[in-house]
Amino acid sequence: MRLVTDLFDPEPVRWGLRGDPWVWRAMCEQLTGLALPPSVGEVERLLLATFDRVVAVDLATEPAPWVFREEFAHGGMSSGSVHMEMWRAELLPTLVDRARSRLDG
């Protein structure tokens, strides 16, 4: 069985801000044991909903370039900061592309 959490491995080598890897891991944890949905659209909706739940903002509509979340503050200058543009442009699309390759393969 293909799991949604398979999409999160490996982690990206590049992040936007220091909170991003913590969001990545929190999303993976939230999705533990969940089977990969049968379509890319369903996967994308699931990932967006999970991001929204984990970060408590709507990635599609949040106008701020970054948001701060105390639970993701683990030290460093941008600690706890989640880079919304990086999630829109690279991190979420990476997960969706991985889903596409698994569903097509």
C-alpha cells in the first residue's frame, strides 16, 4: 500500500525559513498511516488542508510572505518562521510531483 507519508522522504535540501522543516515533519506526522489518495487533485487538497491545520493559515489566501509559529521555534534567527512563498512555489509542488510520479507509475 502506498502511503501519503512516503511523499515526505527524502526531505528537501533547501528550505525558505527555519520553521519550514518543522512544518514538513509535522505534516508528515499528521498523515501517518493514511493511504495515498487515487488522484493528484485529491492529494493536493489533502496536503493543503494539512498545511492549513498545522500552520493555522490558508496557504492559498494568506497574503503575508511568512508567518511565525511558536511551536516551530527551535533556535536561530528565523526560528519559527514559515515561508509561505517557498511552500507555494517549491515545497508543496514537490510533494504533489512525488504523488504524481507514484500514481502514474
